[in-house]
Amino acid sequence: MITKLKITAIKPYPVWVGTRNQMLVKVETDQGIFGWGESGLSGREKAVTGALEHYREFLVGRDPMQIGRIWQEVYRSQYFEGGRVLQAAISAIDIALHDIKGKALGVPVYELLGGKQRDRIPTFASTGDEAEGDAAIERARELRAQGWRAIRFFPFGQSSKDIFEPRESIGATARMLNKAREVLGDEVVLGIDYHHRLSVAETASFCNKLGRGVLDFLEEPIRDETPEAYESLRTMTDIPFAIGEEFASKWQFLPYIERGIHQFNRIDVCNVGGLTEAMKVAGWSEAHYVDLMPHNPLGPVCTAATVHLAAAVANFAWLETRVPERKLGFDNSEFFPVQPRLDGADYVVSDLPGLGVEINEEAIQAESFRFWEAPHLKRRDGSVTNW
């Protein structure tokens, strides 16, 4: 029987893995049980490290089993609460505490979330941001042959490092998708991520160039700060929207869920506030018939936490994944000797205690942080546009 635990250390590890940094966090206790978490604020890991150092000052000595209480304290015990930096730090801590509690009780994390509702977690795969036109369609055919029945495309110009002109992208992208539906048939779910690069008018023009029934979801065509803009867009198209990977709390989801703006929640457990907050968003979404379609952009800790979330909720569609042959290196087996692995197009839910992830701490300590910056895109007139 585990006696009362105490947190003894919170260790941030911003570390280069593959082609980008991962913000890993280890929470240690006085009885040798530890947990791992991950922050999702890619490209601003130093800011998250600073937030974690502030939280460490009052969390050392606390009982890690009191996950809900700790969440409330780290969120509410400051005047300037919330925001993406702080919530990314809270997310990592919260996930690590779930890992600790699962290990202490000898149960997988999904048992802490109400138990397993599914044994396998279906995923969607992406054609890759380097493939355009016929190359992207051929890649989608390969993915279908490998077992994927939900496939996401990227628009023309997605891989550009300097210039992105929306009006040059939407026509070519619409033609590609119309052809993709014809080639792939009606049984495959097709979507596209426009990475919030369009305006309302540009998105409406894009949707009007698509044949009816071509797309099953349109992911983040515009920025999310103004729900009213999405409401306006909602009146112009009946394509289901997938929104929310940048949302850093249940409150950001509020207008989208309550007003019926979107149909898929691109929730990110490493940004929204961890599993504690994600479960609240999931229940709220279920009441409005909105399915979860989680964002899963970085490492195996994020994947593992999201697999447990997906196993425990009723309203789940697909989990984002990377096809192994893309070889981005985010799942480096030297760093993560035990991690979720794809079985065909699904993840099998792990029954190991905690998250079911093991990290080679010595190996990641030897790997340094590297500054990484997303492309700063411009239009041809020199003005700044969205990445």
C-alpha cells in the first residue's frame, strides 16, 4: 500500500527530438514514483520552462494524488490566470500527475478517467505538407491501402517558407480535392487543414469551388479569436468544421460548443490544461453532439495521454497520427523505449500502469535544446500573413 506521496521535484526538459523540440516535464515524488508530462506550446518552450519554475516553488511538498485540487491552485492562485503559456505548463504537470497516480494505484490512466470505452483508437493520417496535386492524391491512395479510412490533405503552398497567397492556393487546392474524392471514392473520410491561413471571404470562395460532399471536415480555415467570424462562415457552407487545437481552456471552447459552430473538437491535452480540463470539454461536447478529434503534433507522451482520453470518452472520432515512414523522429525509440505504437491505422490502448510510456532520461539530458522558429510568411505585397 502506497502511503501519502509528496512532490519532491518538477524537472523541465526542453529537448530537440527529430526536427523540433519537445517540452517534456518530469514530476518526482519522495517514494520513487515519478510521472511524465508534455507541453504543446511548440516553439516557445523557454517561456513554458519559466512558468514551470514558478509553479515548482509552491508545488514541491504537495500530494500529487490531489490532481483536481492542484489544477485549481495552479490556475486560480495568480491574478493573471490562464493564457497559452501558463496553460501549457499546467497541462504538462497535470498529465504527469495522472501518470504518477496511475502508477501508484497500479492502473492505466484511462481507469482514472472513468474506465475504457474502446480497446482501439482509430486515427487519421495526413498526406504530408510537401505533397500537392496528383502527388498528394497518390499518397492518399497509399494511405488507404495501408488501412486508413480518414485522410487529411494540406493546401497548395503549405510547405512554403516565405510566400503564401491565399487566392493562389484555394483554386488549385479545390481542384485537387475534387479529383481526390473521385479517385478515392465515398467510403473514405476526407478533410483538409488550412492552418488558419484564410479570411472568411477566402474560405467561402474555397468552399464554393468544391463539389458537394467532397469534404467531410474543414480544419481551422480562419483564426479562432473571434467566434462571430466562424458563425458568419457557418452560414456560408455546410462542411463540418474541425476547430480548437490552439484553445487553452474550456472557456475558449465555450462559444464554439454552445453556439453549434463546429462539429469536431481538435482538442490538445498538452495545451488545454491536461487531462483534467480535457475531460470537462469532452463531457460538454458530448451534450452538444460534438466529437473529439484530438490534435497530436509532437511526442509519445502527448500521444499516450490522448490515447487514454480517447479510450475513456464516448464522443470520439479519430486521433491525429504520423505515418511512420515520414521519419520526422518525434518518436525516437532511444528516447522513448516504451511508447504507443500503431497497429495498422489504430493505437491499441495500453494496460500498463500510468501512461504506459518510458523515457530514457539519460539520453534526453544529453540532447540540447535548439531554438526553432516557424516560418514567418508574407504575401507578395510584403505584408505579414499567418503560418
